[in-house]
Amino acid sequence: MPGTAVGLFMMDFVFRPFAKIYEKMPLIMLLVLVVLYSAIGYMVLKSAYLSDHPN
């Protein structure tokens, strides 16, 4: 599983062309960023804390 920094870089690289579209709709852009970064945060928390405790 790649590191979080690689994921952030890839997301930035992939979503940068669409940023011009979302500049005209700031609330939608904020919602998209919250969803993306919360998904990354969940993966970080899962790998850091939940990997020690098996289901």
C-alpha cells in the first residue's frame, strides 16, 4: 500500500485539471475536498491504529 504522501500527490495531479471548474462552485469544491481528505485520514488511522487489533 503506497504511503499517504504518494496518495496526496496523485490526487493533486489527477484533480488539478478539474480545479478550474470547481472554482466557480466553492461549496461543491469544499465538499469534494472534505470527502477526499477524510478518506485519506481514515486510511491513515486504519493503518496506524487498527492494524494492531485484529477483528
